Amino acid sequence: MLFLRGGGGGGAAAVAGGVFSRYFSRKRSPDLRRINPKVPTEEATVISRNLYRIVKNNGPLSVSHTWNHAKEAGIDGLNSKTHMKILLKWMMGRKMLKLSCTHVRNAKKFHYSILPEDPQARKNLSSPSPAPDTTKASGKVEKQQQKRSRKGK
């Protein structure tokens, strides 16, 4: 216990030791973006769109209810319930879904739901975008134009 001794002049070392021990004692969060969906990315996006539509239309769903709806919908490329769970985790890593937990007496219920849509993104999609220029401006000119447009707002 090097940092816990109460010797003289060890104030900075004790603070650094406390920060060091707090940092390394934390559990690392899982990297959900690196989950392998077990199918090619194009096929995974098609399946995830169908799963997203199911969750969006039917509200917060548990895994078993999602599987029942997926079987009824007849999603191509979805092999099993385990494969669907992997894809749901993959979708969470892509920020398409969120997992919430509710406590019912002594049990926990986990439900997947969609993330609330960003009003800024919806506004950008609804407004018509200007036609892109065929000539590409140089980097300096482009940066100057961006600065001017920011000052005007």
C-alpha cells in the first residue's frame, strides 16, 4: 500500500494514486460496434431494417416477443433466435435501438425500443438540399466559405 501511508509531503502522489486506482478499477464497457452479425454487412442492414420496423410498430419488445413477430414477418436471412439476438446487439452498437430494464417484483424485464429521433436530423431531411457543384473548390476556399456561412447565422 504505497499510496495509503500517511507520510509527509505525499499529497500529490496520493492524489495521483487515487486517480490511478479509480481509473483501473472500473469495468470496461463492451464495444458493441465490433459485434460480428454473422452475415455480410449488406444482408445485416436489410435484416436490421426489418427488425427496426417490427420494434417501431409494436413498441418496446422483449426478445421472445421480437422473435415471434420476426417469425410472423418471415424475415429472410434470420437463422435463429440466437442470430436475432446477435443482430439486436449489433443494432444497439449502431445506435438504432436501446435496451431498457424494468423491475417487476424480484425479476428484471429487458425490452428493446427505438431511440428517439433527432429533430435536427429530421429537419435536414425535410428541407431540400442545394444541387452539388460540379467543380470542387480547393480546401482553403472551402474552409473560408464555411467560416462565412457560420458568421452569417
